[in-house]
Amino acid sequence: MAFPTLPQPAPDEVLLVSTCFRDGAPLWGGLLNEIRGRREGDVLVVDGDVRLRLVEGPAWNSLHGGNVPAVVPDGGPAQQVAVLADTSVAYGGDGPLLIDLAGAPGRGVRVPPARLGEVLAAVTSGALTFDQLVRDMDVFGMYQGEGGRPAFPAPTAPPHRAFPALPATDAALLVRTCFDDEDGWRALLADLNGVDEEGWVGANLDPDEIDVENHPLTARVVDDRAFEGLQPGQVPALVPPEEHTTLVALADTRTFAEAGSPLTVVDLYDTPGQPAVLPCDKVGSLACNLEIANMDFHEFVAQKDVEPWWEAS
């Protein structure tokens, strides 16, 4: 799905984009009331001088955080951040999703609605960086939320170089980002039931032999040095919008150094760029549960000093 370019905001404005619609009408949920701003036409003024330019066109229905950097208009003032009111806002009453447009474009963090103006004022003035937002989010992806600290915080110092787009798929991707252990990589692929001729793991398994408690991962394998050193926060912007990719799992340095060959799985939708570190034999269960909307991504994000449910079971 191709999205049109977003409107050009004024120098003192931040885009607030509705990405959830019903019968062509934007679904804001209770967000606009919770922000407690003053309406001036298509602009909502909050915290005195923070101006949110409301974008309501149905052409941006289902626009995800990782898609935003590609549709930000060129030629105007540099934008540090955009804000999305997505399905989690419209139907779940969640906080709006801030999208980084400068440091690692496409990564996201949620903010309590009542604090949106305060946080945006700090970000646009330089008093608060997006890295600080990411470092201080809870397991739900909420900035200074009450859900507990992640056991594996998202890295906030990604390499400043360009990466190519990832392949388009409506399934999962397994991306190799560490090339120091060739034997370890081959062993990982074997543990994931091997790679078929088309470059997929787990694609030709007998359904009668599948362990439903440890569902195998079906994923397209990306083994390309162009992705060496890729960090979770950089992943969402590399996923093409044509397909609804389930998740991206990174085989990184941790994969080849720790027991269980853990993969760093990247959220693409709820909080783009948020990582969940899982033993490789648990990633298939995450993908399966996301595909059938049985569980949310945050349920697989380990909390600091708390034993994960998949280890306790």
C-alpha cells in the first residue's frame, strides 16, 4: 500500500495524524478531549504554545510508524517528531504514538495523552531527546509508564549509516546482523528446521508434527552483510508498506553468545522498534499469536527482575 505525502506543517507545528478510520471518518477515540487543547481550525494548541496540526485524510488509514519517515514532506522545516493516533488509541484508549523523524527515523514511543504537550515542548526545544524517551519507556512502550522496566532496553545509539529496504512479506523475517560466527549461524538455521530452496525456515513442516507449545518459526531468511549491525530502532522504516509483515527477528551478537540462541524480535506496530529478546524456539509462538491477534507484542517483552512467563512454564 502506497501512502501520499503528509501535509507540510508550519515551522511551529507538529503533525498529529489519524491512522484509523470507519466509513471514511477518523477515529480519535477520546484522545482530543484527553489532550485538553484549544482548537483553532485544524490546529490543536496545547500547553500554551505547542501546535498540533490535525491530519484526518483516509488516505493515511493504516499508516504505521515505520512508514512515516517516507511520507514526510521535503523542502520544509526539519521535523523532529510526528504523532499518530492509531488503532491502539481509537479502540484501546492507549497513549498517542510519537515517531522519531531525526535520530532513528521510524521508531516510536507512546506518551500519556495528558502529557503530550509537555513532552512535545521538551522534544522540540531540545530539552528532551528521543533517545531519552526510549530509554525511559516501560514494557508497554509508554514513556515513564508504570508497567515495569524492560529487561532488555532498546539500544539508543544505532549506527549512523543507511540500510537497504527489507524484503516485502506478509509473514516474518529472520535477519542476520552479526557475521562473526558462521558455524553458529548454520546451527541456528538447523535449529529452526533448516532453510528451503526459496530461503525460508519452517515453511514445509508436517502440521501433525508441530509442537503447539513451541510453535516453529516460519520466516524468510535475510543473510546479507548490508544489514550488519542493524539495530531494532532502525528496523520499522525498512519494512515496505506493501505487505503487513508480522515481525522482524534479528540474529545479532547475543544470538551467538548466549544459551538458547536468543533472537531480538522487533515490534513493527504497537511501539515500532521496541525489542523483545526470546529464545529462538519461542519466536514462532510470538509470530503465531500476533498473526491470529491472540496476544500483544508487549506480552513477550521481559520485565527487569521478573522471570518471564515462558521460562516459568
